[in-house]
Amino acid sequence: TLADCTREMDGPTWNAYQIVGNRARAMCYATQQEQFRRMTEMTVSNLVTAATDQLDSMELIKNNQEALHNMATDTIRKLYESQQEMLGHHQQLQITQEGVMTQITDNMASLKTEKALIAAGNKELADQTYNIKNKLEEAMTTLQSQNQEQKTNHEIIIQDLMNIQTKAQDTIDKLDKSTQHLLQNHQDLKKQYVVMHEKMVKINSTVTDLMKSINSMQEKLDKKISWFSHLLGTTEEKITILLMFGQHIVFLMLIMFLTAYLQVPSMSRVLILIVTFANSAIEIQSGNGAGFIRMAGVDFSIIMANGLYYIWKSKGNIQKAPLRLTGTDPDATQPVTHEELQNLTNIVGRLQFSLNESGIGNDTSMRTTPNVTQIETQARPDSSTMPEDVDRVHRFVLNSSMERFSTHSREGTPVFSRTSTPQPSTSINYRNVRGSTPSSSMSSRCNGLTRGGTPCRLSSVRGQSYCRNHTDQG
């Protein structure tokens, strides 16, 4: 056991063992912190790319909706002109019928006046009267059939309006269900971000305590080195060689511990050993060694090259999958089909036409194209959805409609299997999360502006005031 192994150690050996272990853990913590920061930056960059693509998709949908609105307006206008033309034909038919009735009345009066004068023509007049009566009956039959056809057409129009109302209600119900599902997902995501914030606060306190421990160990190490040099009582050169040899041993142990933790192959470990011993021999003989910083750079270059080789080798075996929110039900967020969108557009057009006919609708709605942002900020009176959630509903409908036309250009998004940290949202400010860390490596906020004119929420590059996307503004 560990206690059996360390029982025979004296005081200096035990202190050196503790110092080496603490420095190794400090190196591991620093490496994990750097890896977490790089992963966070990469995730935020992917989110910015995804948001840009979504803005382009929304702009395309806006143009398509404007085209559909123009087509619907032209169709309604043509239908209105056809109805006006049919009304004119009906009025002409009514005027013709009134003229026929007037002529019949005049003919009857003339017949009554001339009946006494033309006795010989009574039979002929009776025949003419009979013929006229037959024509009148035929005209009445024709008018009755036309009236029946108009009633049938009126019933068909009423049935179409009922069907339109049913389809509109179904579409509204689907939008309400989608809104409720989006709100639930938003609440779950908010809880996950709160948990992540608490974990980062704990990490901050842990790093602070670790820095204090490292400083105290550094002071103790300096005292032990001074005591050890006083105890030897030899020349300064021997003490320097001894210290240099001890530093190389500690450095080698740290590197070996790191390579064992990262599971570096044996060939790379042997190469690291050769580099370390060669540097120690050169420094003992000539005193012109490479230094621990350069040696650490060389060792890390070897480790990184080995890691990149294995990543490149296993790149073809990685299973790529699109990013999906946790808890999302695929069946609960089915996109609205093209037929439903077309029916909804027809419903809106007919409703607008009815409002214009009754004098309730806006007169400018038939001449101008509505703004998409104005439509998105209006809430339906009979809906249970709050006005502040309508924007989320429209974004969901637009994104669901564009999923069928997407080329999935972001299929290569990596999925990290060794971390359970959720992806950060731009709505959470991380500037104050790690503000109290003494050696925090988080950079400041970017000073650039997005396409919408809002301040950029990305972190700036080290030594600059802008992020990678707004570097050209600096």
C-alpha cells in the first residue's frame, strides 16, 4: 500500500514526495483548465456560425412570404373583379326582364283597346296570347333554375368557409402546442445553465485554494533548499549541480506522470527521456542547457503530435450526429407542411378580403407588404400564448419549415464524450464567474457589434479587444 511504501521515508524525502505530488496535480489542473477554455471557445464559435446561418434562412423565408403575399393579393383582386363582372351581368339581366314585363303590359293594354275594333282577329289574338303565355312560363322556369343554382353556389361557399375555419383552428392548435413545448425546453435549458454556473463557482474557489497551497509549498521548498545547502557545507558549484540534477529529476517525474495520465505511447516516452537526459548532460558539462521552458515546449510538442496523429487516424471512424437539445421529442415538433402553409395563406387572404369588404380591415394592407417583425410582435386575442413568447413561436415555425431544404452543412460538429458540461448560451454573462481567480486565463469581452447592432458576447483574443469574427474591425 501507499502507507507501507512511504513509512520508511525520512522527513526531506517525505516533503519532496509531497511537493512532487502537489506539483503534478497542479500541472493536471492547469491542463484541464486550458482544455476546458479551448473547448468553450470552439463551442461558442460554432454557435455563432449556426446563428448566422439561421439569420440567412429567416431572410430567405421572409422573401418567400412576401412573394406569397403578393400572389395572394393578386388572386383576391382578380376574384373581386370577377364578382363585380358577374354582378354587372345580373343587373343587365334584371333590366332586360323589367323591359320584357313592361312590353307585355303595353301589349295587353293595346289588345284590350283594339278588341272592340278588331273582332275578326280575336282568334289570331288568342293564339298570340297563348304563345306569349308559354314564353313567359319558360322565362319563369329559367329564372327559377338560375335562382336554385345561386342558392347551391351560396351553400358551397358557406361549406368552404366552414372548412377554412376548421383548418385555421387546427393550425392554431398546432402552434399553441409547439409554443408550450418550446417554453418547456427553455425552462429545462435555463435550469441546466444555473447548475453549470454553480459548478463553475465551485471550480473558481477550488483554483483559488490550489494557488494558495502552491504559494505556501513554494515558500516551504525555498526554506528546505536553504537548509539543505547549509547542511552540505560544500562549494556553491556542487550545490548548483545538485539542485540542477534535482530539478531535472522533478521535471522528468512530472512529465512521466503527465504522459502516463494521457496514455502516451512508449516510443514518445522514450523520446522524452532521451531529450531530458541529454539536456541535463549538456548543462552539467557546459552549463548551456535548453532550460525547462524549452524542454517543456519540446515535450508538449511530442505529446501534441502524437495526439494529432491518433485523431487523424480515427477521424473516419467518428460517428457524426446533428446537435439536439436534451429532452426534445421528435414527434412533438413536426414541421408545418407546405399544404398547411398554403391553406393558412389562403385563409389569411380570404379573411383580409372579408375585412376589407366590411370596412373593418386596414385599407393599406392590400397595397403594402406587411413587415415580418410587426407580424411577429402581434399576439392572437384568443390564444393562450403570452405576447413575449410569440417571437419564439415564429422562429420555431420558420426553422421547422426550413429543415426540409437544409443541406446540413454543419454535420461535422464534434460531440465530446468525456464531458457533460452543457453548451453555454449567449444570454449568460460569464465575465463575473471567474473574476476572483488569481491566475484566470479568461479574456475580456469583445468590443465589436453584431449584424443586428447589438454588442458581441464572445470573448476577445488574447492581447486584443475583439474576437476572431471581429478582428478586422480592430
